Amino acid sequence: MSAKHALLGLLLERPAYPYQLADRMAQRLGPAWKVNSGQLYQAVKALEKDGLIERVQAAPEHEERHVFGITEQGVAEFERFFSAGTQGVRLSRRPLLVKITFAGPQKLQEALEKLDAYEQECAQQLAQTARLRDELPQDGPLVRADHLLLRLNLSADVSQLEGELRWARHAREMLSWLASRDAIWPSERERADPQAQAPAARERAGAQARRELFGRMAGSQPDEDGPSARPAAASK
């Protein structure tokens, strides 16, 4: 997510203290945009270093009390960001999926436990996010644009969490089915020593080729009684 441009967008509206920026980011964009104080101050310092924001009110003894405003260069950067095309759809790279893929038969049960925990976490976050969305007022004499747009952001989070929950349940069903079947897995030697995998495969292939060659030689070698090592069939 582009926290840098989210901060610029907030400062387009009005100057703010760093801690105010953190609170406003979550209030305007949803809980997925929460940042800790360390991440926030690093982002603010980077923006200031790049000349995109500046201190409009300094408090030398208390760095967290500096008030920052956006510069003309910062406005231009946000306009560039806004005008740029979308980055397109990006598929999720789930660390949990990597663990599942390479768990092997020995850790299959542990992978199922991790999936159960992930499913529970998805369900909890889904309930919390949906509640936040539904608590936002929709009617009133004047439309609150910030409430409407926050509801839109929370709806996107709800959709994503619903998808993650469906995937977790499907993955658990697939792993449970796999655990109940006889399946082909990488050999224990290959799993224990990936470096030896290719040489071992070549060694096995070479041994097989030698056996086949010696077998053909033994089958075609002449003996003392005739041109062929194979005895002639007895005639009736």
C-alpha cells in the first residue's frame, strides 16, 4: 500500500502533527492502514528529506510536536501519483501457502493446525471490519463524504477477508482429503538434502543404464556350442 501518498493526501487537506497523521489515516482509510509510530516517523522523515513536506511549526524539544505541511513539490508528486494508471491486479503471495506446499507428509497435521488458526483470525477480522462498516451513519441532512468513502474502503476489506476465509476453508478441506489418501511425495533423501537431489538422480539413471547395457551384452554373447548364447528350442 502507498502510505507515502496517503500521507500526502492527508496533508493536502491541512497540516498536521505526525501522531495526528497516523490517527487520521486509519480513520479515513480503515484499520488496514494503521501504522505504528516507528513506521510513521520513518515515512515522515523520508517525505521531508525528499522535499515533499516541510515543517510549518517547529518544536525543537519535542520532535513529535512538529507540524508538517505539504510543499509545492509534494502537491506535484500527489498529482503525478493520481494521474498515473492503475498497477493492475496483483495476486496475493500467501506465506501460509508456501508452508503448506512444502510441509510434506510429516508436517501435514501441523499445516492443518496453521490453517485452522488462520481461518479463525479471518473470521474475527471479518466480523470486526463488517461491524465498523455497518456502524457508519448513512443518512442525514448532509452527506458526509469521509464517512461514505470510509465505508467504501471497509467494504473492500470485507470482500477481501471473505475471500481469504473461503480460501482457508477450501485449503483445509483439500489438506484433510490429502491426509486420508495415499499420495506420492518427494523422497526423504531428497527432502533432507536438496543439494544431493540432482547428483542422486543422475547416479540412479546411470546405474539403470549400465544394468540395461550389461543385460543386452549378456544376452547377445556367443557361447562355445554356437553363435548365440541362447539355447535353441528343442524340436518336437
